[in-house]
Amino acid sequence: MLKEFKNFIMTGNVIEFAVAVIMAGAVGAVVNGFVSDIVMPVVGMLTGGVDFSEMKVVLQAAVAESEGVAAVPEVAIRWGAWVNTLVNLVIVGFVMFMIIKAYNKMKKPVEEAPAAPAGPTQEELLAEIRDLLKK
């Protein structure tokens, strides 16, 4: 069983998949930084200085701890963070589209092998019949 596992791990597909997962994490981090540090401040500036990451609808305000009453955290719908996530998704999708497009352009076209005849041609069959009749 250990030998089978080793063969499975050492196949090219698993290694390629592992590299793809690591690269996806790195690309995700870069895109997240790009969106939160570059794109969203520009969008916020264009919309009047709004910081989308802080935009939310408060359903229940936070209550601080006082006189033996436990603190209650804020309950809010953070729609601004969701907008940032949507922008991340669009940018990651576009980057992946461009990577796949470039990969497909670099890939050599696969040459098709000439199709083998499905069976003997009519002439070959007639020649066989002729040869059999001669015998």
C-alpha cells in the first residue's frame, strides 16, 4: 500500500496540481492586495472618499462590558467587504482567463495522424479475388 501511495504521489498530475494550488494561493494574495490597496481606494475616491471595506448595516450595536454584564459584539452585514470580494473574483477570473489564453497560444498544435483506411479498398479485394481464381 505504501508503494502504491508513493507511485500516486510521484505521478505528474499530482505534482502539477500541488504547484497549481500553491500558485493559486500566491496569485490570490497578490490580487487581494491589489484590490484592497490600489483598486478600492481609487473607487472610494471616485465615490466621494468612501472606504468600502468599512461599509456595513448594523443590526445590533456592540455593548461594552459594564457592572457584571457581559460584552455583546456588534452584529452587522458587512456589504462593503462583500463588494471587495466581488472585485477580487472578477480580477482573479480575468487574470486566469489571460493566463489560459497565453498558455493556449504557446502550446504547439497537435498534428493529426493520417487516418488509416477502415479496411481493404475495392481494388485490393478485387486483386485478392483474381489471385484466388488464378490458383
